[in-house]
Amino acid sequence: MPLGENIKRYRKLRGLTQEKLAKLAHMSRSYLADVERDRYNPSVEVLETLANVLGVSTEVLLGRSIGALVENRMNALGMSWEELSGKTGIPAADLQSLDNKVPDPEDYEPDGLIDRLAKVLDMDRKILADAYARQERPAYDGPGERARGAFAVRESTQTANKDVLSSKEERDIARELERIMSSLESNSALAFDGEPLTEEDKELLRISLENSLRLARQIAKKKFTPHKHRN
């Protein structure tokens, strides 16, 4: 499901109008409407704000969380939660709250939660494992450790630049990032040593590019802004 549709879906689930959500997220209603129509790709900062207000993770809004991946696949197969529960032996309530579950090392074991979901839904086990691993606690050094490190770098970069870049500049960065990623994907350039990149590697590349674009903007702004107008 596209990002805009996900935001609209969770907004309605929370009983919020566009005006109310826009006010809570400190943005204009017209901008939110454009985001919901997928006319604009929000910056990471805006996306995190929307996720916080809606009470979900950014992964859920982006459709990259394990819960979103499972639900999308179920919809494609016309499968209900009860049917999935019966075939996997996992309680329906647990399946519906996958995004809130703290991963256990046993979930990655043969015939564990990930294996059972992958087999029943005929999905790539690694994609599910990578999505699930992003929910791990920092103390657990599991499959998602590299991604968490990259997210930490991104967050520190955002904090450092928070008062430097305007909302318009953040939107410009988001658009440029999507243009670059789309270009790479359309040209089949997302590969390493002839092998396609994993979803986690793609996310790491996206984060690295985003940090580079943001840093370039910050440097250019400092270079071309007269001293008397700087903070």
C-alpha cells in the first residue's frame, strides 16, 4: 500500500480529520492532503512526526514493517487472520500485533515464527526477518544491527541540522532522494557484485544518500548565507 494511503488509513482509524492531523503534526492541511495523494514524499522528520501522532512506527506507514508485509500478502491471497492463524499455529491476536512484538531469538529458528509465516504466505524469509529485526531491542545483536546503526547516524544528523534546514528544503531533499532511488531501481543499478541488494541494504543506501543530501544542503547554506543572517 502506498505511503499516502497508509497515512490516510491510520488517520481515519484514529478518527482524525485532515485538519486535525495537520494541526497536531504542525503542517498545513493542503500539504497533508498532497502527501495522502502521494503528490509529495514527506521528509524523514515529517514522517516521524506523523507516525508519532498516529501512534505507529514509520516502518508501518512505509509498509515495511512485518505486520504491513504480512497483511498486504494476506490481502493479495484473500486470507483472513483466522485462516493464517490456523495454518501457522500462531494465535490470531499475536499475528495482528506483530508490529508491537519484541523479537525473540527463537523466532528466527527453523520452524519459528518467521519460517512459518514465510512458508504459509509463500514469502521471502529474509525480507520478513529483516523487517522483524528492525523491532529488536538495542541490546540484542541480531540481523537488524547494521540498520539500527544507520538509523542512529541519520537521527544524529537530523538533530544537528534541525534548526538549519527549512521545511521546504526538507521537502526538496525528500523529492531528490526519491528521484535518485527511483532512477537506480529503474536502471537495475541496485546490485552488488552482480547480486540484487537486500531490503536492508536498500534501506542503508537510502539513509546514506539522505544524510549526504542533507549535509550538502547544510554546507551550501552556510557557504552562501551572509554572516549577518546566520544564527
